[in-house]
Amino acid sequence: MKILYVNWVDYLDPEQRGGGVSLYQRNLMQALRGRNGVEAVFLASGTSYDPLRRAPRWEPMRHGPMDDRGRRFDLVNSGVLAPGHASFGQSAQLRHPATEAVFEDFLRRTGPYDVVHFNNLEGLPVDVLALRAALPGTRFVLSLHNYYPFCPQVNFWQDEARNCTEDEAGRRCVTCLPQRWPAAQVRAAHGLGYRLKVAGVSPLGRVYRESFRLAFGVARRLARLRKGLRRRRTEAGAVAPGVQAEGAGFVARRAAMVARINAHCDVVLCVSERVRQIALREGVRADRAVTLPIGTVAAEGFAAAPARGPILRADGTLALAYLGYMRRDKGFYFLLEALEALPDAVLGRLHLLVAARRGEAAVMARLAALAPRLAGFRHQDGYGHADLDGLLADVGLGLVPVMWEDNLPQVAIELHARRVPVLCSDLGGARELGRSPAFVFRAGDAADFAARIGAILSGAVGAEAYWRDAVVPETMGPHLDRLLALYRG
């Protein structure tokens, strides 16, 4: 079996773009090495641009680590800029004949493939799916790691401030992004990055960073000005004809994406049941949508991990951990507000670990003000996967307070796999790990969060309530068995 995996960014990208999807792709490529009769190839598209040769083309990967160079390829100069917000609202997301032709040429010259698995459609026109009709021996598989086909912002995260439940016939999409960069500027940035990396300049070094700072400082200010002008067009409830027409374009985009997926994808993999519910709501065919949570290397330690015993410490205190990013969509700002609102008697029984890169000064000041009210506080400025066992050694409860329909947060899996119960919001797929209502609160509801914390502190809710119906996280081996079975149809 020969499989082609597609994503907008290289899974060995030194800048570690792509988050959990790139980690999953790395794990897949590694796990497939040991499978007899299976060959895996990878194609990135949407971030490599060559200002010296502008026509779309494909080539073996010329930048990044030397590992896997024989099976990593790059679609250069795609008509669809990636990630999704870089080509926000552009018609090329649906159709770009030159890019489609290059993708077809890649399939024919490096194939034939038994399976083409799109871990994202970002970076390619969705019309590449129509190639399925000319490849009767090839199955097309799409994973929904985010909501790109339905939401141009990708995550149903409206105005970078709230979970999107109503787009007002696409009108809210028009001003959804805080700043929309002109395509020429994004392409120029990608082009500069591509040329520097091909020349051997590390994207993690000072030369690379300074090149971008000088080239695009002015462009950033212009983009913010442009965003302000666009927002004023829709202030005070006014719906200008131009905004209404542009909004209709976003509705048409979603309909076209879903139509192509239904027509040409053999399987649509949903990484949680909540993702499947959303996919069905948006029109994906029920007979194509399959719930398949990702496999993880982290899950390998679950069976051997010792039981942690009670959530509460012997002195009646509770150790909480928040891991990830100090971002509004991840729920960090909500968590800060919810903790600040708790009575001192409750806070005095809580130890808090925050493992996340430092936020802006105002956020750090609020954490500093909260610390004396807590039984204990520790901030670690970011973390690596190798740090997790030590960080979580004495933690009783993990916090995943996401404010958007986070498909299946990697951090929730990391906590769960180490037998740390997860208290999460009711958005996204994290609640499907523990499957206990006692460990789920309404997203953004500080009173409901406080009630869940109170129930645990009182002893009314303990670890047994979390683990009674909890799922066993899947390691890469069994996950790959299920995935290959789906590939075979």
C-alpha cells in the first residue's frame, strides 16, 4: 500500500508550525516505518514561495532537517496561501487550475497511490478533490483536525474573542480576523523565508528574525489600519451592500467545500465525536463521517502509569495545572478571571501550576497579584514533552478551559494519559476522554467552574467519578491498525 499524506506545513518544520497536527503526522510517519508492505510519502503546500520562479511546481523538500528527505516533498508557489487565514476569503481556496495541475502531476509522477490522506485542505484548492474521479484505484481521505472547510477563520473563533455560533449569513466573517494581510505581503513573507531557508539560514536564528522585522514592520501597521477601515463598514448594525455581498461569498465558500468533500472523499475522519456532530451539522454526509481519535505516543505510558489515588492532597488542598498558551481561545483569560472571583477561603486550598510562555505584562501582573491568595503558585515559562512527567508528578487535576470547539486538545490527551483527571469546558472533544459530567463546566461560566471546584474540594466528587467510564487513550499501533483498515475500505 502506498499512501500520500498532505498538510500545509512540513511535519519536520523547524519552527514547529502546525501544532498537534504536525506532531500527529510525525508520529504517523515514524509508526509506518515498521509496517511491511506500506510506503508513506508526504507533501507540504501553501508556505513555500519562490520569488525567482513564480509558477507553481513541486520538488523534493529543500529545507528543514535532512531526515526523511526521500519521502518529503514541497508544492512551491501554490495559488492558496497557508495557513487558512493567510488566504482568508480568497476564491483560490476553491479553484486554482495551475495548482491543481501541479498536484495532479505530482500524483501521477510519484504514484500511483492507494490512498491520499489530507490532514488539511489548507494550502490547496478544494477542487483537487475532483481528481478522485480520474483515479479509481485511489481512496481520498480527509481528517478534520480543525474546521477549515466550514469556517474561513478555521476554528469558529469569532473576532479572536468568542466561540462563533452565528455568522449572520457570512457578514460576521467579513471582519472576523483582527488583521487580514494582503496576499502580496503574505506571499512576499513566505518567499523571503523560503529563499533564506534554502540558502541554509536557520529560521530559528537572529539573521532570519531580523530580516523579517525589517521587511515587514511597516506592512504590519498597514494591515491593522486596513482592518479598522473594514470594521467601520459594519458598525452600528449597518449592513452595507458590499459587506452583504462579501458575506454571501463566505456562505458560498462553505457550501462549495462541503459539496466537494461529499462528492469526492471516501472517508472523513473526525478526531472526536463532537467534531463529527459539527461536520454533520455543516452538511457532511453521515455515511462518510467516521469518528477516529488520533493515536499518540503519549498514550504508551497509560497502562504502566501508577494510579494517583485521591485528587485532593492529604492536607485537603488541590493541585491544579494549566498547560499550553496564555491565549483567550485556550481559556486562559477565562481561567484567570474565574480564579480571581473565587473566595479567599477556596483559593487558599488551591495550588496552581501554569506552564506556558510568559504573557503580556498586564497578564503577568494579574498572576502575581493572585499568587499570594493561593496555597501555592508556580509559573514555568513554557515546557517540552520531556518535562511533563516531572511537572505533573504531584498534580491532582488538569485544566482545559477552552473557549472554542477545540477538536481534541493535545494537552488533554497528555494529561489523561498520565492519569491526571481533566476538568474541561463543554466545548470541543476534551470531555470525551473522562466522559464524566462532574468534570465538565459550561464554557465561560465562572460560577459553574467554581461549582465543579467546590464539589471536588468538599469530597463529593473524587477520582473514581472521572475514571469510572473514562476511555483508554490509543497508542500509535492500534490507531494505525484502525486507520489502515479504513484505508482498505
